[in-house]
Amino acid sequence: MRLANKTALITGGTSGIGLATAKLFISEGARVAVTGRDEAAFKAVRAELGDTALILKGDVRSIDDMRAIAAETKSKLGGLDILFANAGWAFPSAINDIDDKLYDDIMDINVKGTVLTLQAVLPQLREGASVILNTSFVAQTGKHGISLTAAAKAALRSLARSWSFEFLDRKIRVNAIAPGGMDTPLISRWGMPDEDVRNFKSEFAKSIPVGHMGKAEDIAYAALYLASDESSYVVGTELVVDGGASQL
């Protein structure tokens, strides 16, 4: 198994990309801890991941929460070989629609949350650990109404480079995955009626060169590669998984 004897922490791991990645990592031999904010979902997540997984409540925007999660992970799993800083938020908005709350939600969950997550778990990361940041293809394109999310994800892309250099002495590799248009629960959380969600997905799919939206599992397999020893020579890069949307 590709992750035998490895331990992993996945933030935002109770749904969508994070949950799919946790399931794959476990199937490949890893011991896994996931974080989430919605405790009501934990029972269903437990049923999917099994009793060996740690399911921890916490908000990546809170350094106290993340320190508590780091301590619990260390107590139950020991050191960490993999960190997937997956927790994030995206919301389409034109410049005149951005208010203080939206700005704080997008920038704090994506950027501040990732910084605080790494701060909290850094002492637990073993030499040679793999850190994976969740960016987005929108940081490479100029699309209407997504500038704030694109800016937040571009900041994460920059952090992947900077942190890779900063932790060379510990052989910690920091890379990023840039998902494209993904068919995950995120879109349903925008508050649109179900019919509008279906229409949005249908129209979005038409703009993707391969003709369909991606699945959470598509990103999970990319994360598996970056988490495994197979990518030991991959440092500071961004793996784009977007059906060609930013390339063609």
C-alpha cells in the first residue's frame, strides 16, 4: 500500500474532497485524522471512514482549535507524515458585492486557516513530511465574479513556494493541488434552489474542455501522489486538476 505506516491530517475532511481523500488514504494504509465544523455530520463520516479514523471538531480560523487538534492528533497518532490543508471556502461575487463578512470568510478560511493549521502542526511533522495545500484553477484564469476567491487561492500558491524553501532543512515538501470545477457539496452551500444548482453545474460543464465537472475522487488521487514517496522529487509545485479549463 502506498501510504503504509504513514499518518495524515486532513482539514475540512468531513465532506467533498477532504472526505474522498481520507477514504483513499485509509485504503492505502494510512492512519488518518480529519477535521470539520459540523458535528452533526460526524456520525455519517464515521460510518464511511471506519473506527480507526480520528474525527475532530475545529475551525481552522482558530489557533486554539488547531492547537487542540494538533495535540489530539499527536496523542492518538504520534507524528505526522502528511498534512492536507484542504479546508476552504469559495463564493462567486462581483467587486461591488464584497462586504466585510464575505471578505473575512474567504480570506480567513482559505489563507489564515492554512497558516494557523501549519503553525499548529509544524512540531508534529516528521522529517520528510508532505504538506499539500488546496488552491484552485481560478487563480490562473480571469473570470468574472470570482476575484476574491482567486486572490485567496493565489496566496496559497505563493505559500507553497515559500514554505518549501523555508523547510528544506527538515526535508518537508510543500506542494499544491489546483482543482477545477468540481461537483462537490460546496456549490449546494451557496444557498441557491436545487434547480439553479443543477443549471449552474450543467452550464459550467460546457465550459470545461473534457465536457464534465470533476469528482472529489479526482483530487483525492492527486493528493495520494503528492502524499506518497512517489513524489519525493516534487517540491513547491502546483498540480492542476481541472479538465483542461485553465490550459486549453
